Amino acid sequence: MTQTVLIAGASGLVGTTAVDSFLNAGWEVIAVSRRRPEVGSTKPFRHLSVDLQNAEECASAFGDLPEVSHLVYAAVFEKPGLIQGWQDMDQMETNLKMIRNVVEPLGKGSRLQHVSLLQGTKAYGVHLHPIRVPARERYARDDHPNSYWFQEDYIKEKSAEIGFGWNIFRPTIVLGPNVGVAMNTVPVIGVYAALCRELKQDFSYTGHISFPREAVDTRLIGDACVWAAGNRQAWNEHFNLTNGEVFSWKDLWPALADFLQVKIGGDQPQKLAEYLPSQAEVWQSIVNKQGLRPLTMAQLLGESHYSADSRFGYGLKAAPAPAFVSTVKIKNAGFHQVYDTEACVKHWLTVLADRKILPDPAKHAPAL
């Protein structure tokens, strides 16, 4: 019997690719987001435009979906400025309210079997203090207020009440094609490169410090959700997710300069959270000249320029404590997918160019 997954936050960085992953695996998909997700698959899916903060709207939308067997909850509420909101109690309570607004009506009227939920390395307190390396899922919960804990405790409570299984994924830096989201560095790099080319400036690394990181392709997360949904032996577990390698943004910079057809320059620390918005008119000129989608700088960036500064080490005087996670657990459980991070970033930059969101770097390649 064909199973149906409801994906909440379907236009976001993880949700969009989850739609693709489930469609490609032959599932029926109900995508929930205010705007219809832009996916790669040509297979049909149902889209519901719902405000997850509106309890009445959610009750109406989700109260009569008996076909839904699985839920991927990938929605998130972030306040402007991004990083300050991670310790904001109102933001935590809003995120709890949103997941409740989905699960309460869905749990009453469906044959719900399984829920996948997204966390991240903040679960280990990486935004507050050095963490144990590698961070492992079996470690005791880091004792700090967090939206993750609000949502996790709620899902475990509803699991015991209704009888569904759950999985909680903890990806590292997520890379994909989405724009206007909270934390996607790929379009930030693409916009910055386009400005450098237009203004005839060097494509300089904008951080103060280079340090190794881990990232994960959003396609890997979507496929992990499909794997978990159909693998009862893996239910009721937390799993870290990475591409399977470490990298540094500074070491990636020359390869990105070559790919984007811009001139590499020496390091030039620059706060992108301030610089990119200040170049909104230049970006609009690029859009007009190259026939790109009429997206403003703000619509492209969302809150991602704030996270990019953090990831590039802007303002740091010394390398931060390492923040690596182990993926042994999910590999032992049977999920072995990996990605080359450099190839991943180039892939999504290409997708953004193909969608006419970023300039096509091939048009700027030198003539042979």
C-alpha cells in the first residue's frame, strides 16, 4: 500500500529536498509551506499553504488527512538577526506551538506511524561552549534552554500516547539551493561572487580565521528521512548527519573562485551581514542586466548572511574549539550515504544559476 508523508516546512532548506527524496522513492507527498516548494522532481505532489502559528488554520488543514502515515517536521521559526534568537524563550515557545499545531490534529485523524524531527549541533551546546569531540548521540542532554528540547519532549510524549515511532536528526552545516532561509551559505557565496565580478573586485575570503568544519548536503538529509521512515529497527533514535568529511571554507575558496569565474584575492575580512545589504542596488542592476528572477537582496538572503559570517570566522581572533560529530551510529544502523563537500557547493551553485537566481558563471569564462 502506498504510504503518504506530510512534510511541514516544505519550502525550507531540508523540507524541499525531503519532498524530492520521498517522491523519488515512490511515496505520496503532502507538502506544507506558505509558498510552494521548488523541487527537482517532476512527479506530482499536493501542496497546502498553511500558517503553522495559526492553530485554527492548522486544525482545519490537518484534521481530515487519514491517509497520512508519516510526518517530516522541518519547519522552524527564527527571529531577525538569527543568532540572538537561539536563546530567546519566545522563539522556543513559538517553535513548540508550531509543532503542536501540526501533530495535535494530525494525530487525531490519521494513521500516523512515524515522525522525523530536525535538530542540529546546538543540541550539544556548540553555540554556548566547547563540546566533546566527537559529539555522540548517546551523551547526556546538554543542560540549556533550547527549542530542540521543547519539541523533543513533546514528540516523545505524543509517541507514547498515540503509538508512533520517531527519529531525531542532527545535521551539521546544511548546504542546498534555497534562498530567503535562515542558514544557507550557498546563495551568500554566489551573491558575493556576483558583486565582486560586477564591481571588478577580488573574490577575497571574508573571515578572520580559518578552521575545519563539517557540512551536510540537504539531499543526504532528505534520503536519511526516507531511510528512517521505512526502517523500524532504527526508530526512536537520534542520528548525527554529515557529508562524511571535514573541510574549511578558506581552503575551499580558490576552487570556488575558479568555478565562479572570479579573481581570487588575499584575505579581506568583511562583515557580510552589513556589506551585502548595502549593495542591494548593485544586485538589482545585476538582476536587470542578466535577466535573473526579480528577487531583492533581502529576499535572497533571508537570515543566511548572519550565519555565513559565523561560519567564515568573521570577528574571531583565534580558532574556535572544534565542533565535530560522530556519524558512526547511523552508519552502523545501515545508512552510508556521503558527499564531497566541494562538489556539493558547486552543484547547488549550478542549480541556482539554472533557475536564474544567480548569474551563470559559464557566461564569464574566458574565451579559449
